[in-house]
Amino acid sequence: MIGRLKDNQGAWQFIKFLVVGVFNTAFGVIVYEVLVLAGMAPQPALALAYFIGIIWNYFTHGKIVFKTQGFGKFPAYLGSYFIIYLANSVGLHFMLGAGVSKFVAQPILAVIMAVPTFFLISYVLTGRVPIFGGKG
């Protein structure tokens, strides 16, 4: 089964993205939760957690998932994370307004944001949007 997945580069990249994303997301959510527990308001905590995680995520996405190296694509990656942050921030605003706990809202949003983040990040790091069933 793994061999068949590896033959489908788009699906294999998505699986690797999800596995790496679990660790990246856990790191970001932990930073967010610690900052909130330390007394920081949710929106500034979200911004700081994104800022701290961007460089780490750039290297894990680049090396492990998309096989890119160096800092050449970092400015575009940074811009894509700004877009992702804005979408996440709006989602957090609405979830908090709907009464969802500030400790529950961000983990839910992290799951929701996984697919659009994959497509945006893969485009920035590879210059293409992977389509399941297609080869690189």
C-alpha cells in the first residue's frame, strides 16, 4: 500500500505534509496555549505563535515534504503564511464570538486550515499545485 502511495506523488506529498503538519501544528498550538495561559490575549498569542513557527515550518516543509533547500523561496513562503494567518485569525475571531473556548478554537482551526495550507505551501515551494492521481 505504501508503495502505491509513493507512486502517486501528490498523494504521497499530502501524507508527508499531514505527518509533518501534526508536529508543526502541535508545536504552534503548544506555543499558543502557553502564551494564553501566561496571560496573553488570544489574537496576539496567535500572531506570536505563527511568527515563532514560520522558520521551523519552512525547513520541515521544504526538506521533508517538498525537497526544496535554501532561503530563496522564504519571502513567498512568508507571504503565504501571512495569508494563512489572516484566514486563521478571522476564523478565531468568529469562533470566539460564537462562544467556543479560546483553548479549543485554535486546535479546531488548525485541522480546518490543513488542506488550503497544503495547496498554498506546495505551490510556493514547488511552483505547482499537486493534483491527486498525477505525477510530479
